[in-house]
Amino acid sequence: MLMNKIETAAIDNPARRALQRLYEVPTLLKLAGGPLSPGASAVEIGCGPGYGTKLILDRFGAARVDAVDLDPSMVAKARRRLARDAHRVRLAAGDATDLRAAFDAEDGTYDAAFDFAIIHHIPNWRSALAEAARVLKPGGLFIFEEVTAHALARPTYRLLFDHPARDRFTAEEFLAELPRHGLAVRGSLTRVRGDYVLGAAIRTS
Ligand SMILES: C[S@@+](CC[C@H](N)C(=O)[O-])C[C@H]1O[C@@H](n2cnc3c(N)ncnc32)[C@H](O)[C@@H]1O
């Protein structure tokens, strides 16, 4: 589901970028056990305006990133933001649940898959997890930061933003789903009384 105008403004501003840079990246790097190996390839689902993609290159150390978003206007913003990194980034408008359509991604293509606050936007969130797991190499990392049902039930979220209303997940439900797709949790934590879950999982099979 696409973001409304308020959420679009909320995710693309200096305060959010500082939060990503100063808190989320160091936390996720710790949970993942450090940056990616030299030469690593990554896919980012729901890249939005592309600041996360930049962090995947510059801070997580990916050599190249395939980044997809359902919203062509977000892909256009990301393309502008990432112009200097164009040789290392492939952008596509498409659905995170079908990375074959977006990038022709075969099973076991990537060393890492990144989900920065996007899976809670997808009605069939389990199929997005299955697809991220499918395209990871054995030993590849799924790095995630998600918004849970606790947050989505808060009056501010319900009033200001548009999200699928049914079948959202708690942090526990999200973490419990990962092993069903061959993803073993390496580290995770929840924030703001269970509103957010961050972590890293390794593709085992
Ligand atoms: C809350 S924003 C997060 C954007 C970016 N990852 C960030 O952290 O700034 C969610 C993004 O997911 C995208 N999105 C929603 N459903 C999607 C889907 N099925 N496949 C790909 N992208 C999707 C939206 O267009 C939006 O850009």
C-alpha cells in the first residue's frame, strides 16, 4: 500500500534521516555483527526516497544495491538522490513480493536484503518475507526495521497514516515468522514498548 502525503513527509526529512544515520544504522550494524563482506550485493525492498539505499552503500558496505519501490514517484526521488552512485545502484518500480519481475532475481542472488519500515505496508506481509528469503544466498543476511501492530493501533498512526488494517504483526509474530522462511534470527530488539522491531537474521538453508 502506498504512503499518503503525511507519511511521505514524515519519512523524508532531516530529523528522520538523522535518526536513521545516528541510531538505526549503528543498532542494525551491531545486531548484524558488523558491515557486509567486501563486494557484497544487496537488495532493498521499499526503498522510498533512497536515503536507506545510500546508507546500505556507505555504512553497511554493499558494493551494489538493487532497490525497488511500488511507488514510481519514490523511485524517481531515489534516482535523483543516488545519481552519484548510479553505477552501483539499480532502481525499479515494482512489488517487494515479486523480485523476479523487478530485477529478474533468481533464488540465492544476494548477500543481504534490507527492509527499512516497509513490510508493514504490504497486505500479504508473509509473502514479502518469503521473497526476501528466496533471493538471499545461504548465509546471507536479512536486516530489518519494522513497525508493529502496536504502533499501527495508536490513534496518531490511525489518524495520520494509511496502512493495511488487517493481519498486522506484533514484534513476536514477525520474529516467529522468520524461521518459517529459513531465516534464523541473529539479534533483535524492540523499541517504544513493542512499537518497533529491529534485527538481523541469517539465511540458513
Ligand atoms: C514507510 S516507507 C519507507 C521508505 C524507506 N524504506 C525509508 O525507510 O525511508 C514505505 C515504502 O514502501 C513502499 N511500498 C509499499 N508497498 C510496497 C510493495 N508491495 N513493494 C515495494 N514497495 C512498497 C512505499 O511506496 C514506501 O515508499
